[in-house]
Amino acid sequence: MSDPGISSSACAAHGMRQAAMQPAFPDLEGKHPCFSTTAEGHAKAARLHLPVSPLCNIACAFCRRDFNRVEHRPGVAARLLKPAEAVEVVDRAVRLIPNLSVVGIAGPGDPLASDHAIETFAQIHARWPDLTLCVSTNGLQLPARVDDLKAAGVTTLTVTVNSVDPDIQATITPKLAWERKRIDGVAAGKRLIDSQLKGIARAAELGFTIKINTVLIPTINDHHIGDIARTVAAAGARMINIIPLIPEHQLKHLKEPGFVERHKARAAAAQHLKVFTHCQRCRADAAGVPGLTDYTAELYGDDLQTEPTFSHG
């Protein structure tokens, strides 16, 4: 005779596994690779990132932005586009990439630190209203610009939240620009976190589908992931992506988190949010299905073009 306790435990574990395999956002599954939680859905649709944002308003210790063709990481693009040029790229992309469904802006600076991204989104939405528009931001200007994003046709939003503790955030982002002034240390951390949470809450009110990106940084925020997930979930986020640190810039002395560290962080986050696990750490000019197809050269050409205005703001 079977043990009913063992049987119920097995059923509970099976139920948890089944729940983990369910799409977080059924309407986006297979249509938006960065919001598709199944491997099949992630590999089905193509996305296009437009590098139109020249400025950034925060200075993260791990961030090293650049213009090149060889590095496959956020903050890197081959060239910077003006909004009109970006619309021309989309026009080519809808003919070149048969499964294109998402157009996003994720850099190379922050999309809300200038008007370029919102202007680009508005033009794209007017011409191709069926494309899903997506933005990835640090959230500092999100409360002030989220209504503009909504008006421009953006429906999916990713906010990079690396801490909800100002002391930890001060180590990750030691300075930022706010209302034409520089803010440093814990005051900068408090300002950024407050803006992020207010912006996420307002975006949730407006009906955005919201994902959080969190850079997993050993010795700095690796013990804090559960607190981040719980706090952003309360604000209105519905999914989180734990991104292993790429040791760069002021944090180049740290090591990239290993499998065990990543697993622990994802387990802590999973107590509060659906966890996205298929991230390819895409460039700001990525084009195609993440990890499978790449149309960047065909869309952007072979010339490297930098802009003198490119900075942290």
C-alpha cells in the first residue's frame, strides 16, 4: 500500500514543475522572445533592437558602453541611429525578417534619458501598428515618461532593478544625473529606487506587461535578490530575469556568477515572480531570433559610426 504522504508530496512537486512550464504571458508566448518563458516560444519570434538612445543618466559600476561589432552584450552597438534612420531600418526589417514581431529600444544609452526613443516608437506605431513595441530602461525617468510611452504605442516594459536598498545601490550606481544636478552615493541610490518603484506602479496601472532585469553581482547584491523580487512584484512587475554579471569597468575584479549562484538567485526570485531563463544578453542593435539568427549586418551596414554626444549624461 502506498504512503499517502509520499504520494501527496510527489503530486505537489509535479504540480510545481507543471506550473513552471506554463507561459507567464500567454498573449506574448511565441510572439516576444524576451517575455516567452518556454524554450519553444523563445525561439519562435524575432526581435529588432534600435540603437537610437545616445545618453545615459546613471553611471553603473559594471557598465562599459562601446561601438563595435564583436562584443555580444548590452550597451554595445555598431552605430547610433537617428529616429528617421531607425524607421528606415524597420522598413527593411519587416521585409527581410519574416517572423519579426517585436521592435525594442534598449540603448546604447537609456531610452528615457532623451526624446529619441519615444519619437521613434511613435513613428513606428503609426506605420506598423501590429508590431509589439518594447522598451528597456533603468527607470530613473520612468514616472515622468511612462504616459508618453503608452501614447507612443509601447506595451511591454523592462526595468533594470539591481537593488531596493539605497546602500547596496550606491555601490552599484555611485552617481546619477537628476534635474541637471549630479547626485552621489546613498542619495543617488534612494533617488533611483524611488523612481523605479513609482514608475513600475504607474506602468502597471496603464496596463504595461512588466519584466525586471536584475544583474547578479557576487558579494554585492547576490544575497538581496529575494528582496528585490518581492518589492518589484508588489509594485506591479510580473516576471524577473536574473542576468549574471559580465565583469567590466569598476567591477572587472569580480568573477562572473557560476551555476550554483545563479540557481540560488533564481530560486529566491521565484518565491515572488515568474523567472525568465532564456536571456542572451543582447546587444543594443540585435536583430533576429536570440541565439539563432542574426540580421544585424544586413540591416545596419558595415560602417562603424559613433556620436560625440554619447555619454552617461
